[in-house]
Amino acid sequence: MKKIILSIIIFFWVLGFSAVYAQENDTLKTEDILKMSLTDLLNVQIISASKTQQTLKEVAATVHVITAKQIAERAYFTLEEALSDLPGFQFRNIQGFNSYIFMRGVPSQNNLILLMVDGIQINELNSGGFYGGGQFILSDIEQIEVVYGPASALYGSNAVSGIINLITKKPSGKSGQISLLGGNFKTGMLGLNFKNYDAKKDIGYSVSAQYKTSEKADLEGAHGDNNWTKNMENFENDLSFSGRLKIKNFNAGIDYQEKKSSMTTNFKSIDDIYLDKNSLWNIMFLNAFAKYSYNKHEKWDLNSTAYYRNATVKPNTINAVIKATETTPGNQIGYYRPNYLLGIENQVNYKPIENLLIIGGIIGEIENLSEGFSVTYSNAQDIPPPTPLKPPLLFNKLFSYYSQLQLSIFKHLSFNGGIRHDFSSYYGQVFIPRLGFVYNNKSLTVKALFNKAFRSPKPWDYNFGTGNSGLKPEKMKSLEFAFSYQFNENLSMGGAIYFNTIDNKLTKEIDIDVDRWINKDKLNTTGFELYWNYYTENFNMYANYTYNNSIDQDDLFIPEISLHTANTGFTYSLSQKFSINLRANYLGGRKNPEIIPSTGDDKIKDAFIVHGCFTYAVLKDLKIQLKANNIFDQEYYHPSNRFDGRYRQAQRTFSLLVAYNFNWENN
Amino acid sequence: MIYSKLNDVLVKMRSFNIHSLKRILVLIFILLGVLNDNQSFAQSRESLIKAGYIEKFTHFVQWPVNVGKNDSTEIFQIAIIGQNTFGEVLDELFSKVRINGNQVIIKHITSIDEIKNSMILFISESEEKNLDKILEYTTDKPLLTISDSEGYGEKGVLINMFTEGNYIRYEVNRTTLDKSGLKINSLLLSYAVII
């Protein structure tokens, strides 16, 4: 296999250097420029063709983008809500401390997708899984880039199903925003943002802060499928802060998120030992980075980034409350799990000739991860547990190098090849290749992609239950063919067909004496996605359909994955002041991991859910927005891999947002 | 039924191995090579984006009636003075659009005398020595002067494009604008650095 890859790379190297004509690896055309608005043009990067940033058509992957405009006009409140309108996504929203996002037919604990904010990972360090929910400051997001398929050859572990990168808005002028939201289920939000940028000096900064709170849904008694009592407690309170600093080629940033949630929905309280109140999952994420870009040379540039990541389950966490019985007083269980990581990455982009770009990088990381939770117990259900001591930390080192080659073979055809080689003190060596061809000809783009990926086991996997120190990385190989076609300036469509195989898939081994993760299962996914977009100045519409056939080594359907999902929606601007947005999500039926007591079978029924939003610009800088999710109040469920039951999803929800923009430059 | 058949096909397709992958990649390579039309023209992405800005500017600027009108033809003339850094990009881009219903012509000029009848004047960086003379001529005239050189905005060019990180931005000289008699839509100004 390595010989094949090497020979292909050498072949195209030779081809590239012997090219008798040089042409830019750039598909940006005058037609594209003419179709753009002024705002679009402001967002076009001049280095796209020659450096690492590329247009959607150029990049050797299927990529979908959610823009700031779409986030605003659809009034997305959580990350999973924003992703729900894209092809390829399914969910297990437990309406609690986390929400799980499945991409292209692979259920997981969010540990097969890489989530990044401005290119820095924000997956939880101990388990590798990121947290869904409301802690992201979506009003300060310029775009959400979703890369489908494995990308470990560039991004390393976790980039198995795909990558989600939240790109924050850049400082521009002197501006700010204050926003206030209120809704049913005690939902509220206060957001603040301020930006200041001096374009002549190329110096600027931005700060954003946000507080969100919500009880999410009515899950009491029968409303929650009789999983919890009528006295249940459920909440999520998210405090977030983001800061950015830019001084010419130097950029620095900090992101802080503190997420406090009830753990009620993690367990059943009816017919089980758990009390459905007084628990608290308190997790904190702190990411900081400093990046310097040296780009004074025409043929090469250097990006050097140092980063710090901290993901800590704070010591006031109460994972569960055990009910008192006639014979026992019950107790509260305290958790503490600190983790942090320091890393540095240096990336060189070298363009020796017009049609060739070589990217090379090295990464060094050290991390201190908790061996497991430090756990304490109280003596009664109403008494908080003692603060846990700091648990033993595992010290790990990682060194990686990667290289990628982008070669424009002909005017319309480019080749992408790359490798990444990891040396970890934790999981050993992993070598990951990728290959891709991208054909762009005016309106048509065709991509053929072969990728491998891996996910290294984390302490949480090794130590779960009775533990298993012999876990190996889960490995995926993927073959994908994708296309997109622009019919005219308004209408485009595209799709992808993919064949993914995950080996060494982690599965739970549960026996009388054993409860642990083992490498056992194989997961094969065969699927395709189709999407359409129609865009005019006043009206835009989208529709997408996804087919995912995920089966295990015995050809049995993978639970929690539906064969069919579809989404559609439109936004119509009736005038400059008033617009309406309607969206609909179809989730096909799927299998629950366990028999559901209330139905006696393991079927999660399909659901068709409609959401809507009215936006009214009262003044130039003042808007109000009325939003309704699940307009028809459908009763629908997500699967549970926690207890023998299912998760009722939110009933009809309303919210009203008032947002005021300050722009001192215009005053 | 349809889905089960489709599923069967897809499941069969998944039984690829590396040899079939090689064959697929080679086939794609050959197919796409055949499709390639070999037309080669190099154009700078940066120039293309700047040309795009010039085209967008025309949507947001209002010229006084009859300004720049040639006696005999309905044309919209854009003059470039100095070295042409756009290559064929401007000609290609403006050959595909009309401004206010008028055909656009790009005129490459070398002297101030040739500016007459132009609605837009792009001042190249190579004209640094003549900049004061050019601006002396253009000031107080309803002529949209554009440049992409450091310091030109401060010296009096109405719109000067510059690079900010990986993006092209522009600054607007308010004094020059006020003197020109041109009207600029507030949206264009809202994205500008005002100097």
C-alpha cells in the first residue's frame, strides 16, 4: 500500500516539475466574481489558491458551510441545531449535559468528529469527545465549515467521521452588538460583543461574552416517556467568553466555556436508584493560542502556532444522586477530572512553481490527563459530597509530521496527496495516507477521494468500568466520489457517494465480572448525499437527502442510525425590514440499542419536524426575531445508549430575540 | 423495494480493494485528462478580486447625469493610467457586464489628457511621480479615482484598495468624495475605512 502511494506521489512530482506550462491552481473565475455581492467579495481570500486555504470547489473533500447570515436568519441556538439542516447528520440529543452528533452513519460519543474553534481543537481531552449544546457564541461565528469524511492525514486523531470548524468573525471597524433572548422552558440568553480594528495599522481586537440558560423541554412524568418523575430537575447554564487580538501577522485568542448542566437525563429515576435532582455536571474548557504568520516571500510562508487546551470536569461536579431508601440514606457522588495540553505546530507552505503546492508541518504536544475521575461520596442524598482530590495524571507526548502535495496536473484537474505520521507515547505509531483528485471545469466539480483515519483510545476508554489497557486505535478507510454542478447563477446541486469501513471499532463488553471497552466490531457504511441550493437576493432555498446504510460485521443494522434523513428550508425577504424562514427536518425510523419499556420494542419512529423564524428590522441597527421550533408540536424521540428507554425531544418552543448593533464608524 | 435494491448495489460496490482503487484512480485520471481542454491563461487571483471590487463599486456610486457621456455612443469608460497590473482581467470581466445599460470599455492611457470622458480612473502604482499632477486634474471632478497603492488614499485618491491579512479591503477619502460630486451608497461606505 505504501509503495503504491509513494509511486503515485513520485509520479505526480515528476509530472509537476516537468510541466511545460505553468498555470495557477485557481478556479476562481470572472463569472464567480460577477455573481458575488460586495459582502461576498469582502470574504474572498486572496491567498486561497496559493496557500492552504481553498475554495469549496478546490478542496479535496466534501465541505458544507453554514454562514453567519444563515446562523442569524435561522436563529440557531445550539451547535447541533445548526448542523441539523446539513446532509449527513443524525443525533442523540439526551436533553441534558451533552448532545451527540453522528456524521455519515457512525454513532459515537462525539469522539469521532474533530471540533475546532479557529483551527484549535476543543474536543474534551480525556475522552476525545466534544460537547454539543449552547456554549458556543454563534452570533460571533463567521462561518461553520463542515468537512465530511476522514481527515486524520492532516488533523490526526479524532478526525474520523469529519471536522467541524467554527470560524469566528474577524475584527472590522469599531462595532458591537448586544442581544437578549427569552423563551419558554425558562430559556434565556444575554450576549455582548465589541470589536475594534484599525485597518491602516492592521491592529485590532474583539471580545464576546454570552450567558445561556434553558430547561430545554418538558420531560416530567409521561411527557418524558416516564423516565423521570414530575419533580425532576433539568437545566443547562452556559457561560462563555471569547477574545481575539490581531497585530499585523500576529494573532492570539482565548476561548473560555463553562457549562453547568443537570445530570438527570443521564439516568432514569423511575424504576431506578437515581434521584432526578441536585446533580451538576460542571465542565470547563479553556483554549488559548498565539499564532505568527510569516508571509513575506512569494513562494513560501510559515505559520507557527502555540496552543494551550484545558478541559476540566470541575471538583464541584455531582455526577449522580442515589436515592435514599428505607434502609439506606442514599448519597451524592462527586467527580473531578482535570486535563490540559500544550502544543506547538509549525507549518510551511511552499509553492515552487505555479501549479504545485507543498505543505509540510510538524506538531509537538505534551498533555497531562487524569487517569480517571477522582470520586467522592456523601453520606446522604441531600448532603453534598466532599471535594475530590486531584487524581493521578498521565503524562503523554506526541510528535507528528505531515506533508501534503497539491498538484495542478492540467488546467482543470488537480491531485492531492498526503501523509501524516504520529509518534505517541500513548498509542504508538500511526501512519495515515490520503489521496484525492479534484476536477473543476466551469460549472462542474468532480472529486475522487481515498482517505484513512484513526481515533486513538483515550484514558476514558482505557479506564472505563473494569478497564482495558490493551485498546488499539479505531481505524477507518474511506472511498468517496463527490460532485457539484452550478446550473446557473441561482441554482446548484451536488452529492457524494461513500464507502466507509471502521476496524477495531470500540464496543462495550458487558458480562457478570466485566464492563469495559474492547476492540471488536467492524462498522461498514455505504451511503450517499444529495443536495440542492437555490439562491436569489430575496429568496433562497435548500434541500438535501442522505442515505446511510451502516451495518456491523454480521450485516446487522447499527442501532441509532437511520437509513434516511432529509432537510429542506427557505428564507424569503419580503422587504429590507422583514424576512421569514421555514425549515423542516425528516429523521427516518431507526433502531434503539435496547427494548423501550413504554413500547415493548426497539423502534424509534420517524419524525418530520418544522421550525420557523420571523425577523423584523425595527431600525437599521435594531432587530427582533420570533422563532418557533417544532411548530406542530410533534412527539418524537431520539435513541438512548444509556438506559433501556428513549429520549423525548423538545415540544414546541418559542423564543424572542432583540439585538442591537453598534457601529461607531458610521455615526 | 427500491431502497433494498439500491442497498444491494451499494453493498456490492463497497467490496473494493486496493487493486480496484488503483484502477478507478487511473480511469479517472485518464477520463479527466481527455476532458481537459488545455486552454491556459494565467490570471492573478488578487487582480481578479480587485477587478471584482471595481465592478462592485460601480453599483454603489452615482455619477451626475451626462457626466462622461461621449457625444456619439453610450459607453462607460474606465481608464487605467500607468502600468497595467490587471493583465486581461479587467477587459474580460467588463466585457461580460454593462453599467447602467452602457457598454464598458477599458482604456489604457499614459497621459492626463486622455482621462477625458472617463467615469473611473485607476491610478497604477507606477504613477507615483505623477500622482500629484493627476490628482490636481481629477479633484473637483465627478470622476471615481481608484488605486491599490499604500498612501494613495491619504494623498487624495477617492478609493484605495489595500491588503488586510488575506483579504482585500478599501479606504475612502471623504474629502475627495465631497469635492467630487459623486454620491456613494452607505453600504459601500459601511465596509470602508474612512480617511
